Amino acid sequence: MARQEEGERPARSPRVPIDLPQAAREIFEEGQVLLINKPIHWTSFDVVRKIRGMLRIKKVGHAGTLDPLATGLLIICTGKKTKQITDFMAQPKTYTGVISIGATTPTYDLESVPENEAPFSHVTPQKVKEVADSFLGLQMQVPPVYSAIKKEGVALYELARRGKDVELEPRPVQLYHFEITSFNLPDIGFKIDCSTGTYIRSVAHDFGQALGCGGYLSELRRTAIGDFRVEDAMDISQFTQWLKALEEEHGGKTTAG
């Protein structure tokens, strides 16, 4: 089965802020839309916390969660631009990734250990394409139990970790495009264009069920949100260098390494 590349979550060491002059800080308080290439194992809030700490402003938020094992485009809004977060979240998304068949996981990805192994010798490229095509259009999707959706004020993943039975209501989502990009069993590469609110982990799980052998999401990368593209995004180190350039431009002193 496919496995994620190695990586680590950001260290919890004390923050050393970049000493942006007030003139530079006002740029972010007035509002900026930042395109960040999220690294693997970081949560979306890890990115928000990192940027908020460097900018030392209160209003910083993201426009759509990426799971820790996912990489790719994360829109970060600062200052007055945080009012547009809901608008960005409503935009269609594009993802690439890999579904591994022949097993399932409780989380529908590699946050948990594969189980329920099943044979998949009956799976052919034609069958895979037929199943992919059947996912196109409007459908009712059941979200993963391990998700940030809240029930009576408590995140579902917290209830799941406590062993609580959670009854989930299906939600309407839409897949506009579902392309199979590679076929190397047990791994099936894909590209999906979808509406907001679509859980690709659930797509992977349901896809495996439709093939009759189970499946889970083993790789995921978000490549686009509306007209925004990951090719135009900065990673955290590039963002740090950009801030250093802003600091120098406005005559301040950078203290972050």
C-alpha cells in the first residue's frame, strides 16, 4: 500500500517574531490574501499560528481545512481580508492523490492502520473508470466519523476517540470531474474537481466499497481553490524570506532565523 512521505509537525519551541515595522504590519492589518503550500503533518491551524506569530497581528485565518496528511494550497487571510474567508471557502476545489484499495482504515486515510484486507484481483481499469464516472454529479455523502464537524458542540473526532457511537447525516456534494490518472494496484491515482464540503477521504472510502474490496486515501494534495493555484503558493520558508524582505524595505530589523 502507498505510504506518505516522511515529515514532522512544526516544533513547539518559543516563537521568535519577525520585527516588522509598523508600516509593514499595517499592510497585513489592512488585509492580505496569502497562498501557502501546506507541508505534510502540519494542521491548517499550525500554519495560521505560525503566520500569526510572525506577523504579531490578531486577525489571521484560513479558508478551508486541509487534513494533516494532505499537502497543497491553503488560503490564509489577514486583517480585513478575513471577512472574505467564507467567500473563498465556497469556491470549488481541485485535488490530486492516491486511493489504495484492498483494505480500509477507521479514519479513511493513513492516520490509522489499514485493516479488513480483501482481494482486489477482480479490479480492472475499465471497472475503475466506470466507478469513477458513477461518482460524478450531485450526490449525498456521509462525512468521516474522524472529522472536525461538530455534534452538539463537540468535534466528531473527539467523540470517535471516546468510543461514542455517532450517527452522521449525509450531506449534498458535487463532483464535477473525476479522472483516473494512474492504475498500479493496489494504488489508483486520481484528479478530482469538487464542490465545497466534499470529503475526499469519504470519496476514497466509498470508491473502495463500490469496487467491492475497500479502499482508503493514501495521498492527497489540493492544487486549486477557485482561480487560485498551488503553483503560485509559497511554502513557509519562502514566506519567511518575503517577510524579511518587507522588513528591510521598511527599515526594520528581522530577529527570526
